Amino acid sequence: MNDKKVPPYLFIIIGGTGDLARRKLLPAICRLWEKNLSEFYLIGSGSGRKHDDETYRDFVARSLEEEGVDISHIDSLDWLYYQSVGTGSLEEFKAFADRVQQLEKNLNLTGNRVFYLAVPPSVFPNTIKNIGEVGLNKSGGETKLVVEKPFGRDLQSAQELNRLVHKYFDESQVYRIDHYLGKETVQNLLAFRFSNAMFESLWSRDRIERVEITVAETLGLEHRAGYYDKVGALRDMIQNHLTQLMTLVAMEVPTAIEADAVRYEKVKVLRAVSPISSSDVVLGQYTRGAVEGREVIGYCEEEGINCSDSHTETYAAVRLNISNWRWQGVPFLLRTGKRMFKEATEIAITFRRPPVSIFKQFSIKDIQPNRLVITLQPDEGFDLYFKVKEPGESYKLSTQSLHFEYSEIFGRLPDAYETLLLDILKGDQTLFVRADEVEASWELYTPLLSNHQDVYKYASGTWGPIEAERLLDGEKWCTV
């Protein structure tokens, strides 16, 4: 989010042959390489696949082709290297450190390094410890550590992981990544709020009735049963993605659009959220149904799931109440689910209705509220819904919208990972989660993890269990 010149870097992906690297990181890195924004080189590492530099370059080329990335105009992939870390032992990391230092010497690099942990969360502690113990966290330049979510499983594990990270890295070196914050619309939310006085003046309990944040997926487990069945929707999505979006909607005006100022305001929001009771939460699990015209199986029928002892939620809806001057009494409703009606990530702001209807003589008893819908995917943009009179002698009101879509004006938007990786290289932490922020978020949700709440069934291809409607006190969820 700044124009700081990018110095040369050695980019190190621990887990460089995994699914995240193949689908997201390598395409994003390739696009950054094409833009020639920096002189950087990449080392991939892995344990399951045996590679050398040449076979890894072939692997990357095939992966990019499978992801639809055109590399025909790239002369060479000789900026890619590979070094195995085997089982992840300290001895293997010592050999890894020797390779890193030798490459930096051969390439005349100054010691700027980015370590990206594209590995399962269970491997985070050992990997961080080994990086520190072999001295890779110290160099003649800047060293940065990038950690994917989930950052911990609850408050205690997040605190323990933070202590381990801070044993070897200063907080200024740590980038806890949430790819939702790399979406162009999310970044523009700050500009939308704070550069348009007409909206900021409406952004409070006086004018807003409720806020709904939805992340709906049509996919099921997609061969992730081993991971997902131990995690569930609360940990996988609510605690991080949706809560991050909530803080950006609810935060006060920062002193500047820079890392410390923005993250300070986000933490203030988290600390103002009232304790969440079990009545503020509805959990669900998908059953057989039809998604986008295709018949799909239920969660209990997925490969690797034993439903005799699994009560994992694939849907979660949570009502948050922010006890501060701006938002007291305005419910923030977060919901996410798998196998839902359609793929959508939206923030819906519902404004208060007119206090009195002056159209009763025309049999118009209730005027539906204005809504601002911010769409993050599939088509990033904004829609403002309002009432107009239909043409003709009779008095009828119709809902119309002012529409803005980024791709229609600006063309292709950068992928979220592309944006975030460039910010990492530039040293801009604005879109990344600080240690106290992740702990404040876990402090909210950890009590819910041991509540053993009912998990309601919902048919695939719907908007989730009907029980979630009680969180809106008789209103309907926004499903624009």
C-alpha cells in the first residue's frame, strides 16, 4: 500500500511443492517477477518430493500452466532454486542454511530474506524454531517471517505461538497473512469510508440498523477432511477472515493509512466486542442436496469423515455486539458456510428505515431500508440500493441501485496474494495481523469452542440452517 522501492530479496517458501504454493504463491510470485519490481530469487523447499533445481523449475512450469498462467514470454526460470528440508530436523535445516548463504554469496545479495511458511499449522512451531536455531533469522539485511492462518487453535495456543515467534523475530519482522485483506475492495473500504464524507457521516448507530458479513462457499471439503474435521467453520473462517472484515467496517478513523495506526484501531474494535453467548451463535452441517444444479453428498458421506463421533460445523453464524459510542445496539452478523446456495463474499450495510411512512394512502405500509452491499467476490464492487417511484399514475415504489464494479473501470485486478506479497517485500504491514490483534480475536471465540452447541443440519444448495434467522430478530438475511 505504499510506493517504497523494493530492494533485492531471497524469497524462501517452506512447503514450496504444496497446494498453497502451487495454486496461489507461485502464480503471484511469477506475476511480480514479470513486473520487474524487484530483483528477487526464490528457493522452494519440501519434504515429500525429491527435487533438484532443474526438476523444481519443471514442476513450477507445469504448476503455472495448470493454473492458467502464461509463462511463454518468460525467458528462463533460472531464478528458482530448490533445497529439501527432509523430515524437518535441525541437521537438515543446517544444510538448508548453508545453501541459503551460498546462494546469497553467488548472487551478490545483501541478506534480505522472506520466509513463507506454506506448511500445515502443526509444523509451524518446529519450522520457526529451526529457522532461529540455525541462525537464518539473522543476516546482513532484513529478514521477514510470513505465517498463514490459522494462527493457533485457541487463545492459549496463539499466545504460545506468539511467544515462540518473538523468541526469534521482532514483531516488525512478522507478517500474519489473511488473504481476504489483500482484496482490492477491502483496501478500498478505507478509502470509501474516509474520503467520502457523505458515507462516514452515516456510519454509526444513528443511521445503520445492522451489518452482515457473509462468506459463502459452494465447495465442500475438497480432500481436506483430515484438516477440516479438526477445525470447523468457527476456527477456519469466523475467527480470522470474517472478524478481520468486521474490524475494518467498525474501526474509527485512523491517524493515517499506515500499519500501526490502522491496526491500533482494529484492536480497539475487538476489545469493545461484548462477550459472545451461546444464544448469539448458530452452527450447521451440510447434508445431501443440489448446488448450482449438481447433486452433491453430505458432510457425513465425505471421504475421511466418521460421523459417529464428528460434530464439526461447516456453517457458523455469529452475532456480535460492539459496546462503544459509535456502534452500541447495532448487531454485526457474521456467517460462513460450505455447500451454500452460491459463491459470495459480501458486506451488507442496512440503514435505518424512515421513522414514519408518508405513503400510507397509496397502500405502502412499510418501506424497505436502503442497503449498501460491498462485494469482495466473485465481482468486486459496490451497490447502493434505494427507492424510486415507478412511472405512471399509480404510486408504486421500486428498488434500484447505483452500481460500481472494479473490473468494468480498471480491468483485471491484482490477485490478493500478489498484493500481499508485494507489501511484504516493501515492508508494509498495514494488511497484516499484529500479535495483540490475533490474541484479542481468539479471546472472543475461545469460550465458544468448548460449549458443545447444537449443530443443525442444512441441505446443500441453501443459505444454511433456518435456525440462523433467530439471530436477526425476525428479519431476513441479506442475500443480494
